[in-house]
Amino acid sequence: MGEKPPNVNLDDSVVACALHTYGAGQRKTPGDHMIDLYTFGTPNGRKITIMLEEVGLEYTPHIIDIQEDDQFKPDFVKISPNAKIPAIVDHETGMSLMESGAILMYLATKTGMLWPQEGEAKWRVVEWLMWQMGGPGPFLGQAHHFLAFNPGKSAYAEERYREEAKRLYTVLDTRLGEVEYVAGDYSIADIAIWPWISRFEWQQQDLHDFPNVLRWYLAIADREAVKRGHAVATKYPDIPMP
Ligand SMILES: N[C@@H](CCC(=O)N[C@@H](CS)C(=O)NCC(=O)O)C(=O)O
């Protein structure tokens, strides 16, 4: 299911974004950077554009328009066997990789940034990264499907995913009442979670009901790398503000 708000045509965004490529913070010639990124302007895609902007690796984004079924094209499936964005090719190592959590861990390991490797700090990041991959990713994705894209199709599903979204926000709010960032310091775990929370409106959640999430959301939204990463491969470059 593509990521678009109801009643909005994304065609223009694909055209607009296909004209531009971005290094960390600047536009460059397509295809001559260390990292090729295959993506679309969705929460899972934004995890990687934000990460690449944070660590400063040069990359070329390639639009995979999931509303036009680009994700099923054989050349893309070769590097992303699950036929979903995001995926990367690292020309320094020759490796390709799918799955946003794996890509975040790869880029953190490659750069030595945003994932401490010692003791408890290492495993707190893994814990909250896995929470995102198993909780907010799939369940908030279903909230988008039923609440934002297909309202009126199933009252049961709308209620179920609105309530699960609220439960996940409550878990996050409790955690962020104890620590500044989910794993202590700002890390790939925050980068994995934040783009999903940026769709609070689609999930029918009010960030003011979750004051610790609100504080964390605004702090991350204020980072220059996040602003840049959020604006790649999308017609909607502005970060939603509660
Ligand atoms: N677990 C995967 C999920 C990736 C995913 O669901 N990508 C969506 C866009 S956010 C996609 O490509 N959807 C196209 C489709 O389902 O056909 C990850 O975290 O990378």
C-alpha cells in the first residue's frame, strides 16, 4: 500500500523528485555516489534518508514509485527480494541490503555513528529498534491503511488500529518520560521510530496527549539532518507539526 494522504495525487512528487539527487545536504550528479538508495517518501524510506543525512555519507536516491508497482520490477527485486522499499547498494563494499532496520545497523556500523557498541547502551538501541520493526512499523502501517486510505471499509479494523496506535504511543511516552531519547542518547532507534510518529494525523493521534513524545518529536524535528532527510523523494517536504 502506497503512502499518500487521502485525496492527494502523488504523481507530481515523483516527477519533481526524479529531477533531483542529493548528497548530504547538497544536490549532485546522479549515480556517482558511494550509496545508491532506492526509496519513496514513506516512513520506512525516510528512516534511511534521515540516517544518510545524519552520518554525512554521499548518496543518490532513486525513486521507486510504489503506487506504480515499481517495487515489483525485476531489477529492483534483485536488490530487495521482499519487493519493498527501502534498499541500498554500497559501491564501496559491493553489498546490497533491504529492510530498513538492517540498513540502519549497517550504516551505523560503517560510520561508527549513532549506535554505541559497548554494554547495555548497545542492546538498548537494538531493543528499541526491534520494538519499532515489530510494533509501530506494521501496526501504524495498518492504521494508515484503514484510517487514512480506506476509511469506512471496516469499523472493526479502524478501531483496532487506532487503539493499537494509542497503546504504542503510550509505551513510547512512558519510556520518554524516563530518558531523553529512546535508548538514552540519540540513535538509530530514534531514527527508526520518528518518521512513523510524524504520521500522527493519519493514525488519528494527538501528540498533545503524549507530552514526552511531543518533546522528543519536536527536538528531532529541529535537527537539520532530519529536515533534509524528510524532504527527499517527496512532494511533502515539510515536517508535520502538532
Ligand atoms: N520491514 C520493511 C517494510 C518495508 C515496507 O513496508 N515498505 C513499504 C513502503 S513504507 C513498501 O515498499 N510497500 C510496497 C508494497 O507493499 O508493495 C522495512 O522496514 O524495510
